[in-house]
Amino acid sequence: MLSFLIIGIPIASSAYAVEVIAHISVKDSTLSTSQLKRIYTMRQLRWSDNSTIKVFVLPSQHELHQRFSKERLQVFPYQLNRIWHKLTYSGLGVAPTIVKTPEALFNAIKSTPGAIGYIDTPSQDNNLDEGAVNVIKIEN
């Protein structure tokens, strides 16, 4: 029994619990981890079709944002905050739009062309509209 638990640990840790989603108008279906990091550090401002990317996030202290930062971007939330503050206060860029709840994040992405964000892995408890957003596959 113990061997099954030990064998299962790497499998479980490689599966992400956070999905990257985008507005239905976004044609990109896959992004590399480095592209995703460039988007969230506000260095990539346009999709492949040259449309503007609108980044949405939850507050830094939100558990889902912390998991997204660590699992998907491979950076700590405080590192993202430093980058965003530097861009904002230097006048060289704009920080992402912060929304208060995961539901508000989903609704903002669903209603904003070019938007990108993240959600918990969809489950039966999440009442996500089928086809309302694109789930973006992240490749290493």
C-alpha cells in the first residue's frame, strides 16, 4: 500500500490544479511556460494575431493566485508584485487588473476580448459555461 502512495506522489505533483483560460476570441490554444511568464510580467502585450492581451489576476494573498504564481509561472507572488510596481511607478507599463474573487475573474475573462486569467481545474462543482472561455494548454 505504501509503495502505491509513493509511486503516486510524482504523478499527482505533475498535474496542475490551476488552468489558464482566455476569452473565447483568443485564437492561441497553447503557450509555452516562458510565453506565459512574459505575459504575466507584462513583457508580451499582444497575442499572435496582434490583438491586445488584457491580464486579470486575483489579489496576491489569494490562495489561487499563489498557486498559479508558483505552479504555472514558477515565481513567487511577491516577485510578480515587484515587477508590476516597478512598471507602474516608472511609467513604463500597466499592472494587471485585480479582481476580488475567482467568479469575478472568470466573468471578467468571459466578457473581455483578449483577456487571460486562471481558474481552479474545472470540476462538477464549478458552474462554468461550456465554450464560454478557451482553456490554454501550457507547454514547457
